[in-house]
Amino acid sequence: MKPRLCAVNDLSLNNLGFSIELRHACDAAEKSTRFLNYLISNAIAAAPDYKADNTPVTIADYGSQIIILFYLTRMFPMDCFMGEENIRKVFMNNKQDGKNITNLVHSIFPEINIKQIESYENKNHSAEDRIWAIDPLDGTKGFIHNRQFSVAIALIENNNIKVGVIGCPKLYKLNSEKYSDREGYLFFAERGKGAFIKSLNGKTIQKIKVNQFNTIAEIIYTESFDNSHININIHKQIADIINIKKPPLKIDSQIKYSLVASGDVSLYLKFPRPSDYKENIWDNAAGQLIVEEAGGAVTDLLGNEIYYEKTDKLMKNSGIIASNKIIHNDVVKITSQLFRLME
Ligand code: AMP
Ligand code: MG
């Protein structure tokens, strides 16, 4: 079936029957995606600091999170928000950084009241809460080094992902024919309503589907750009066992999920390093829903469903397999055996 294409504006997301949550998540992700694009276009330096876990953070990460929190908290004040960055800490500990972040955000969104957001902290939440999992700049290393990065927002309700949005400012660098819009794209999904891609310049929305490849020769897989996040030797071993001929597409951030959902690749493999690494909810929730709504499957390396619980980590899961579903069980047979051998 030919994918449906239609010209839209924000209202037509409404006309297409999406919830208010999905529409506001898309709006917030679009604003942040444009913000990050603006920083890059204007060569605004992103010298990183390093957090306790030794991952980098820049004023772009903080600015993006402020934008998302501002627009979503005023719409959904009763909800719980779990953002990757600690906004409160940076504003308390470093007045100059706070000023720089404020100026940067105000240069594009002067209406944002930073005072409302600067003391915002992730709250402890109970399982019944509605939790927004936010990665304001997923793939900060990619952002710093001029590769891929994204903005991810998901709404999790009673441990189920309801809404997921991934903003991708630089997809044209991956495939300029298919993703020609230099302003970027949003991938989004709402549970039960399918998965879509929206071009930010052309304002078109298209339904997306995973590919139907089931022969090994056709399979392309994707993995982290950063080899320190994955067990690269095991990935090679898995590819050899399945007899995948093509080299992996190495990409930073949750865009890997988007590429499975849009049929560009058949498999996203994440055998973590160290092997007991626990994933963050904001690195996965939006991507998982988009893949599932596009007809794909997402589990951990043992084939277990992903449990979204009371913490910001996926404590019950190890690694990630996202696929076009057709090949999922075959892959999990191999990853589960290899994972058990390592335990
Ligand atoms: P990716 O580009 O898919 O490797 O994912 C980037 C995300 O991985 C970042 O948001 C980091 O929070 C997270 N990350 C950091 N360290 C690790 C690690 N050792 N293994 C897996 N993921 C990590
Ligand atoms: Mg991340």
C-alpha cells in the first residue's frame, strides 16, 4: 500500500484524531529540534562539561530541556517529568552558566519564563503516575562532533508508553534523497494509532512501517556510533552467526529506533558495555513505541518485554533488540544464548 501523504499544520494533528498529549509532545519536540538546529547553524559553541557518569552535557542540553519542560508542564501540571538533565543543579551551582542558558533560550523563545523551570527537579514517582521521559539532547557526543543526535519525549502511563516523539534535526546527512528536509523531521506515535514521520519544513505527515525483509542478505542493522557503549565483538559475532553481510549503520541516539520504524534498517542491536549496564527510560521509551506502532518489536537481549517502572533506569532489562518483528525471534535466540554465557 502506498504511504498516505498529506499537507498538515498543527491543527491537522488534531484532525487526524491524536490526543492533546501527542500534539503537545510534538509541538515541544519541534521547538527543541529547531532550537538545536539554530545553535548549529549559528556555530554556537557547545563546550561540554562532564557529569558524574562521565557523559558530556552542554548548554544545548539544558536549553532544550527548559524548552520542553516549559511547554509541557504548563499543559500538564499534574504529571511527573523525568528529564535527563538536572536543571536545578546547574542554575544553583553556576550563575554564569545559568545566565548563558537563559540568554540562549530567550534568543529564540523570549516568552519562556525560566524562573518557572529553573528549580524543577525530577520527582520520585509511583507506578500509577503519568511520567514524561525526556531526553532533551539524545546523543550529546553526536551533537558535539557534528554527527546525529535527537530530541526524545515519551509519556508513560501505568507502565505503558502512550505517546512517543523523536525529533531528528540532521537526518539529511544520513540520506539526503529520502530525508531532504534540512529543517529536520519528527517521528511520532500514539498507542494504537500508528507511527508517522513529519517533515518540519514541508509540513507533510506520512505513515511509516517497518520493512518486510526476512532474508538475511537484505538485512542491515544499526548500532551505537560510540563503541564504548556496546560490546562490539559480540555484535560482530551475532552478525556472523546470522550471516549478515552488510556492515552496521553506526548512529548516535534514539534515531536507531526511528530507522527501524521507517524500514531503513531491519534490526537495532544493543549488547551493552559493561554487560550489566542499565538503560535510561528516556533513551528508549519514545523509540520503543514508534517501532511497535510501525509494526516492529522491541525486547531486551533475553526476549523479555521492557519494564517501565518506578525508576529512571530499566532495572529488569539488559540490552535492547528492536526489529521489524519478522526476524525478532531468530535474533533473540542468539542474543539470549550469548548473554547467558556472559553472566
Ligand atoms: P547510543 O548513541 O545509542 O549509544 O546512546 C546514547 C545514550 O547512551 C546516551 O544517552 C547515554 O546516556 C547512554 N549511555 C551512556 N553510557 C552508556 C553505556 N556504557 N552503554 C550504553 N549506553 C550508554
Ligand atoms: Mg540519551
